Amino acid sequence: MTDSLEKIAQEVGICKKCPLFRERTNTVPGEGNPRAEILFIGEGPGKNEDEQGRPFVGQAGKFLDELIRLIGKKREDIFIANVVKCRPPGNRDPYPEEVKACWPYLKRQVKLINPKLIVTLGRHSMDRFLPGMKISQIHGQPKRREMEKMGKLIFYPIYHPAAALYNPNLRDVLINDFKRIPAVLREIDKINHSEK
């Protein structure tokens, strides 16, 4: 049977692989264009996301929408997912076993979407793909990495939009990193073309 994003969303909807299912209102599998060039990956759903079953719908989501428009795209053009698909209580960081339980879903989403670029939003998302690195040192720098069962992927780590809401200094950093995304995509096209 072929895999699909809908199938993953259905599985996530009934998932009980970790204790997060006990307190959720809705699961948040992710949404967007199944053939998106850019896949954004956040940490996990917050209160608004849990209520609506959609990723990035609160204040951080509004800022993310602004940033997406800044590069001439709309939400419908991209795909947004999270490392964990259920809200950790009180917006705490997800525990390692929760991240591990959700990891197969995210891996399948990455494989199906097959994006040109994966933008990791915040340190938790970055750490899942680029472990041991510091976001303050590598934000806004594309990194290429071979991932098991997913192939060669290009990651673009940036700060989480929520961080910019609490720390105005990060707002400009985030905007500047975002503005470079179209150039990064052009560079990826060049690399892909030369490798064919």
C-alpha cells in the first residue's frame, strides 16, 4: 500500500505511542502543499494549534505568515510540520521519548514531500537533524546532510518565530535569514543541475 500525507495524518490522529495523547485536544500532523519546495519544521504545537489542529496559528504563526510573504510565497505554497504532533503540557519542551515516538511520522513526511529545502524553526527542530550544533552559530547557513531513509537533504536552520516575539533583537536576524531563502533555493537548483 502506498504511503501518503493523508495516511500519516490519520495515523497521527489515533496515535497513542507516547503519553502526550492523554491531554491533547487535537493532533497537529502538519499541513500545506504536498509537493512543496520548502518544508518548515517547528518544535511542537502550542495552545492555539492544539485547539485548531493546525500548525503555527498563534502569534508566532502570524509572524511566520509575514515572513513567508516576504519571500513571495503563501502558506499554500509550503508545508509546515512539527517534530512532535501533540502539544506538550504547558508548552514545555518535548521529552526525548516523545520526539522518538513521533520521529517515524516526520521521516515519512520528509520522504513524501521531498523538499528542496528544509527550514528548521528553532533549536529543537534543528537539533533533530543537525545534532550538536548551536543555532546562534549556524542560523542562516545551509547545511547538507545524508539522512537515513531520507537521502541527501539541505537544511536551513533559523530561529523560531516565537523567539523573535520575546526578543526584538532576533526579529531582524530572522527577517534577514528569511530574505536569503530565495537565493539558497537558486543555489540548490544550480547544484542539482550540475549533478545531473
